Amino acid sequence: MTDPETGAVHEIVLNKRVRKAYAEAAAAQRLRTREALRRCGAHHLVLRTDRDWIADIARFALRQRRAAGRPVSAGTAAPGGPA
């Protein structure tokens, strides 16, 4: 890896310990993000590239509409968008 600030090159050897530390750090970051969004009152959608993320976004949007008490129908288009 190359440090973008210094230009120094660092070799990283992946082994069980490094993978475990990375997984723990990534999980902690995801938790901090989720908690910060909840404190702000924002909704949180986690997308994954190994899933159909477009379907995940559609399901999330439908859940949000239903939770807000807005009707959901197949013919509903976004304001200003095509019908």
C-alpha cells in the first residue's frame, strides 16, 4: 500500500491475526455509523454488493413510505418524474 500523504510504501502481510483485527475494526466502524445515524434520527440502509442492492433500496423505500403512512401503489411516480 502507498500512504497518500507521505508516499511511503507499506507491505501488508495478510494472516489470520490481521484479518481478525480488520474484521473487528470494520464491525466497530459499522456500529459507530449506525449509532450516529440513529442519534440523528436518520434511517439507515446497509447495501451489499453480493445482493440485489436495487431491490434492497426499493424495499427500504417502500417500508419508509408505509411507516410514514403514505399510500404505496404501482402507479405512483416521484414528483416531477415520469408517470
